[in-house]
Amino acid sequence: MNEKPLPKIGIIACAVLEMELNHFSSGLEHVASLEIMKQDLHNQPELLRAELQAAIDRMEKLAEVEYIVLLFGLCSRAIEGLHGERCPLVAARAHDCITLLLGDKNRYASYAARFPGTYWYSPGWIATNTQPGKVRYESCYEEYLEKYGEDNADYLMELEQSWMHEYNRATYVDLGVGDREAGLAYTRECAQYLNWDVDCQEGEPSLLRDLLNCNWDEERFLIVRPGETFHITTDARVMEARKIKPETETCR
Amino acid sequence: MELLNNLTEAVKKGKRKDAEALVKQAVEQKLEAGTILDSLIAAMDDIGRRFKANEIFVPEVLIAARAMKTAMEILEPVLVDAGIKPEYKVVIGTVRGDLHDIGKNLVAMMLKGANFEVIDLGTDVTPEKFVEAARDNGANIICMSALLTTTMPAMKETVDCVKSSGLKTLTMIGGAPVTQEYADEIGASGYGADAATAVEVARSLVSA
């Protein structure tokens, strides 16, 4: 198999993929360090970027780490600007974690083109976030009621619901990790409450496995070297490496 | 003017019923329609500024915009009688494949608040539909929104479609993953980093 030992890697992952990461990285001796980022940073790309950079900086201080692997996609462009001083950074060419769960960016793209109104559910999403459904509706209403009064709370919920009416499908995906029956049952319950269709997509772990095992081909992964960063491309490559501009190196 | 100050405050706080009552009073007192409108625009300008500074968030903007809308419904006939009408028209929508409309709705409401006529095409709008609506309505600007990195390319297609149609309509883009750099790359006329900036950019584009 591999003649050379694998390079030592540090992994920074979103909490949404924590269960899958623990499963597929268990026993991997070349994993030198691991950090998990909170899921709610998903809603604040700039903060996510800052937290990721701080984690990268911390990891680079560990002498044995040779590459830093990010279990993130573009995530609303949060990974743009990230850079290592010493270590190359590696990520899957993905818009977000759903590619890592489905195992293929093209599979994700064709599913999204076919069903644009899809809201994704996965073990990690269910564990870390209040996904659309009854519980989310009720807690959201309570908050608005307290802050803005009944008239405005009703209105805001109506808007929230109209947004949800644009979606029409709850799709559950997993990599065989976590309690599938419970995850599916939860997804069904939410879909029923929201009057959405339900679908279940079998995940494909090879992409995540190859990411963790340093099997990084150009087609599926991007490595950015020191002096470079990730940048979005609006084509099937998803992202490319770009030289960091001098002014962004020095700012803040 | 205390009445108009109160009206501005009511809109800012999203107190729809208060805003409605106050605008009725202002109309009954025969205050100049343009001045009443200015007090409403002042409220939305303030909301825009505070939203941009992260002092308030989407729900606050939405309820303020709703109060503004309620007040405008009463004021509009008075404005028409006074010969005051929106000078510029905007066609707005979320691009093809993207169903997210909160940001787009915010921009639409802010533009209305700034006295633009707004034709809202909703979500998942094809390039052709943008062009058709701009042509039919004689719009000055087409505003496009996308929340997803996966749907941003539809903005480029729409800009290309406008150009090849021969229309002189300006194009503006915005949405969480969108940047000025992307606007430059695809040849859009403008980029709005947030709802408040979108209004400023729209104003400067039409007056350029």
C-alpha cells in the first residue's frame, strides 16, 4: 500500500461532522491534533473565518503537524483568506458539509438542481442545531413575542413560515454513523409538521476517508500552500488557490 | 415637529398601529406630503445604519419596514395628489435555483422606503424573466440576490442576458456570499453589501 508514511496532519472540523470524524479518524496514527468548531459559527462567516484562522495558528505551533486538514467547504466563503505560515491547508472541493456526506460534489450539485427546495438533515445537524420543525417554531415564537409583542411576533412567524414554504423537502443523509432510525424519525416528524416531502440519501464516506487519509487528488481536493489561500470559483472546481495579496497579509 | 418625530420613532420601533395613527393625524393636519414622506425615509435610513453597524438585526428591520409599509399605504394617495411619485423603478428577485428571500425582501422594503418603485419577482427567477420584467416595466435597475455559493453563477448569466438583450438597465447584486470583487468580475453595475448600502448604491447608480 503506502510506501511512505503518511504526513502528520492536524484536523479542524465543524461540530456538524464531529461524529463522522470521530468514527473515520479512529485509529489513524498520522492524526497529530484535532479541533472542533462550534456549529453556530455557520451563520456568521466572518466570525467563523476568524475562529478558523486562530485554530490554524494554534495548530501550526505544534511542530509535528505537517498539513492542516479542514473539514469545511466554502461555507458561505468563510474559508477564503485562511492561510498557513508553515503548513499547507487541505480541504475538499465542496460548497458545504453536504458534499462531504454525499461523497461527491457533482452528486450534490445534481441533487440541488433537481430539488432546489431541499433542507438537509444529518446526525450532526440534528445534534447541533434546532432544525426546522415544531420545536424551532415554538421557541422562535416565544422569543419574538417577548421582544416585539404579539402583532409583530405573528408577522415575523408568518415571514419565517413563508421562507419555509419555499422549501419542500427534508432530506436525511448519513455515513452510517449515529442512530439512523432516530435521525430519520426526527426528519420525518419535522417534514410532516412543515408539510414537506421526505427523502433519505445514503451517504458515501470515501471523500471524507480520503481527506483524512491524505489521498488528495486535484479533482476532489484543494491544497493551499503558505502564501496562498482558498478562493471561490463559480464552476465545478468550486475553489482555487490564490496568492494572498500583501495588504491582506498585514491587515489586522 | 413633534408629530413627525413621533412618527419616525414609531416606524423605527416597528410600532405599526402607532405609525398608522400618527400618519393619519399628519395627513389630517394637512402637513406637506413630501415632509411626511421624509420623516418615514429618515426612520428607514436610521434602521439601515443601525443594521449595518450590527446594533439591530433582521427581525427589527422587518417590523420597522412593515410599519413603514402601513404608513405608506395611507400616505401614497396623498403623495399622488401632490404629484410626488417614485422617480425610479427597480426589478428585484432571488436568482434561479435559490429560494431564499429574506434578504431580498429587506432590500425591496428599504428601496420602497427610499421612494423607489419596486417590482418584486420573488425567488428562483430566471435570467430571461428578469430581462422581460425590466423591459416591460422600463426599470432603471435589476437587483439580484443569492444566498448560496451554488447559485451565484446565475447572477453572471443574468448580467450577460441583460447585456445581450440590448437593454440599458443597470444591474446590482447582493447576498451573503456575494462581494464587490464578484460584481466586478461579472460586470454588474453595483454591489450592495447589506440592505442599507443597497439603497445608497441604487441611489448613486440612478443619479450617475
